[in-house]
Amino acid sequence: MTSQVVQFNESSVTPGDQAGPSRVITVDGLDQLIRVLVADGWTVIAPTIADGVIRPAPVDGVAGLPRATGDEQQPGRYRLRPRDDDALFGFANPAGSPKSALLPSRTLLWRGRRDGDGIHDETPGDEVTPTALLGVRSCDLAATQRLDRVLGGGWKGRPADPHYIARREQTLIIAVACGEPASTCFCTSMGTGPAPRSGYDLALTEVLDGEHRFVVDVGSDRGAALLARIDSRETDAGDRRAAGDVTDAAASAMARTLTTDGTADLLDAEVEHPMWDEVAQRCLACGNCTAVCPTCFCTAVEDVNDLLNENAERWRVWDSCFTPGFSHVHGGPVRSSTASRYRQWMSHKLGTWEAQFDESGCVGCGRCITWCPVGIDITAQARALQSSRRAGRAEEGV
């Protein structure tokens, strides 16, 4: 592999501090970019169509991308739709997020074998394949930076997760500005989009104004070195204006909002609010919201062995605060009702996460709304609490 892998916390810049000038590439240039990465030994993970949804999967060229395909997302509903152009990223966020690559749903922690000579540790080393994530939306960039804070080590003395670090350090990120927000998106409320701001090596804005092209911003030295190997041209005022129009239109089309001011205190004060029981009448406690959330990081440990007790493994697996076993202690689960589990999830996401990490656990991607089987909407639940608080104060004359 010819590309040097750098520490993940050294590979991003803030807006206005670009690691190189913006450039313009064509669709052929994007194909060249993917093929160069593959030739260098990177596994390129990008949006693809499978089983009727757009989800991240390996590609070796632009032929694997969802050309001329959009999506329709509503609470509890997801459908693909044809587009009347050749857009390669003409859809909202995919079903999966970078979390699946950086914090896999199953991670082997230990493997052992027992024989007449004793117990032998046969745990394989962390053999991480260098991975280039292509098509990462701005909300998912923000989510990845939140995972860095939670699992990357150093934040308020938190220990680093070695498995996360191993993958994160071998990850290159090529973001794509959002031009087609879903009706469930609210990244503008959370300050995370629709334009990529930091945390990327390269960031693309797809422009479809007669000339199908991508305006490329450079976010790291590694990204600059990669772009230098791709056929490109300088940007002009028209390119920059067109790229800005894409994200401006996306921001204007954002259908949902979430007011965060005072929400943490409100959630803390309304533990007994009847809304929790009302939403529990609909909630299936299935955990879909936590599985698709790009920031939920809770895990459990599973020990498995064969029938002869000669081979054993310990796995880390995704867990969810919606499962009864998540809060199980001697005597039973701490949160035995669906109402208490939903309250825990929402209160942590919008409240106590800020106390822990100085930022919200929600990035406004809207996946929890789209992929909830019964269409529960976190923005609607937040508004219900806020409206109740305002009504109560009005009655008190406050």
C-alpha cells in the first residue's frame, strides 16, 4: 500500500483552513479516484443499492454507485425512486452510517482453546483493512467526531478503545455535501449540515447544472496528496457559486426542526410526564433507532463455547437501552417498562450526553424517525414536552 496512514485526529481541518485549494473533477475523475484508492490497497465503502435500500458496501468504481436514484423517507417509511438526471448522490443519508465500519456490530475480543496442556490464547491480532469511506454526509461526519470523543480516548480522562482506534486510524473519509435532505432530516437544527465542515480528507459537492461535476474541498494533507493524483482543474467563481447553491437549497428544504435550548433541563425535570407512557403505547422497544443511530455506542459482551468446553470466544456486540437486559442487575432490570427505556434513550441523546461530552448526542440525521416501524418522531416528542412546559407556565402566569 503506497498511501501513508495517519492518526485520525490529525487528518481534519476547520473551514477556512484548507489543506489545499479546491478543485473540480468529473464523473470520470471520481471513477479514477476510486480506482486509485483500490489500487493502493484501500477498501472503498460507498452507497450502493441492495435489497431495495441504499446502504454502504464495497465498490471498485462509479458503476457501483446509485446513479439516477433518489429516495423518499417518511416516519416509518423508506422507498427508492427514479430520478430524471444522472446524479450519483441524489438521495438523503443511506441506511447505514460510518459507525458500522468503525464500531462493528460484532468484534472478537478473545478466543481460547483448552487441551491436556492447559488453556491456550488464540486471539488473532487486530488485522484492520485500510478503509476509505466515500459519500459520508455532514451529519455522519459530526457523528464520527462524537464517536472519536467517546471512544478515541483522552476526553475528560476517558480510556481509548483499542479496537476503535485501530479502525479509525486506518480510515480515510471522502464526504459528500447533502443536496437532497429527507423529510425526516433536521441537521440544520443541530448545526451539523448540510455542508461538510470538518473531519474529512476530501469533501465533494455534486453539481448538476449542465456539466456533471464535483467541486472538491481538501481537508487533510493525505487528501491533498490523493487529489494531486487525479485529473482535475481549478475551480472558478461559477463552480463555487454552484456548490454553494446546492447546500443552500438543501438547508432551505429541511422540513423538520429541533429546538435544543433548554431541552436538557426540560428532560431532567419531566421524568414523570405522561408523554412517556403515551409514546410507550406505540413503541415496540425493537431497538431499530439505536441500531441506525450513527452515535449510539452501547455494547454488551457475549461468551460462547462449544459443547465439549474445549473452545471459547468472547465477543463485543451492539446493545440497546431498549432491551430489558441492558439495565439488568441482581433482581431484574432497572428500567422494566418501555416508557422508562424510551425516556432513557431520549434523555441521554438530547440531555445527559451534553453533560458527558459537551455536545448533543443527536446530529439530526433523522434515521431514528425513518426506520422506526411505527414512525415515532423524536422532534415531535421534544416539541410535545416543550409545549407542555409552555402551557404549564401560562397557567401559572409565568
